[in-house]
Amino acid sequence: IQQACFGDEHRVVVLGGDVVLAYQKKPLTLTGDGHLTVDELLRKAIKKLQKERSGLKISHDSRKIDFCLATQGISRDIVLGCGQTILALQNANLAQGADAVLSTPEIKEKFGDICRDISSTLRAKFIGIDLMVNRETGSYAVIEVNSRPGFERFVASGRKNRKAVQGVFKQCFRHIKKQF
């Protein structure tokens, strides 16, 4: 059991005590066009995500989506106004349609020391740290630490992200080379 925390979720990758990659995970949202229903927007969004990403673990008829919509007082048959944005899912899981936005400079500046301390305490050379950051207060919570930070879904979410991961792997090889 853990205390609930709210804010922006970030995955932070630490290599040899240095933050080499960070990205914010943004929950799946829908933006209205003034013509399509929420259900039609969902179908369209999930179809697009399925083309772009393999292993997507969400379907348009998910009960998680229904719950999220209900908490906002929204039904699937309403038409959203042009530019009106709603949350389709509350979690920021990339396998469930969340988006990933690079945040390395900001996270490195604000949380680099904390991430370095976590890495050092765990004696980990390469880890992924999930942080929940409250933008308003600056407070944070460590959600989890992963001994194998996965990149599959992050890489699948865009060319810029794929290039960032290639940079991380280059740094990994340089780090290994220094050890020998």
C-alpha cells in the first residue's frame, strides 16, 4: 500500500551516476473537432496508435476509459467542441496510449542530485527511476526504480525519441569502454 501522489510522471534514466535521459509520460487525451463523438475520437486515436506502436494494450471499449470519462461527467456519445480536450485515461502508461515528451534538461537540473543519490545508494550503474513531480509545489515522489529501464514503447513513440535512445546506447558503450 502506498500513499497516492499526483503530478507529472517522468522516467529518468541514470548511467554511471549521470542523468542521460528523462521523459514525461502524458496520459491519453482526446481533442474535439466539433463534429466527431467521443467514441469516434477514441476509435480514431487508438487506430492511429496501433499503427504507430506495437504491443498497445488498450482497446477503444476499455472499462478504464469508461471510468475516466465518467469521472469527468462525459459520455461516449457527446461531441466535443473544436479544441476541447479531455482525458481518456488517467494513467500515463505508454502501453495504454500515453505520449512521451523529452524532459532531460529540466529533470537533470531539478532532480539530478536526487537521481544520482538513488543510483549510488542502490549501487546501480544503469537504472530507470520513475518520479511523480508536482509542477505547482515542486514536490516529488519516487514511484519506482527499475534495474532494466525499458525503451521499447518510448522508442516507438517518435523519431526524436528513437534518436534520444540511440544517444543513450552510445553513452552506455563509452561508459563500458572506460571500465576496461
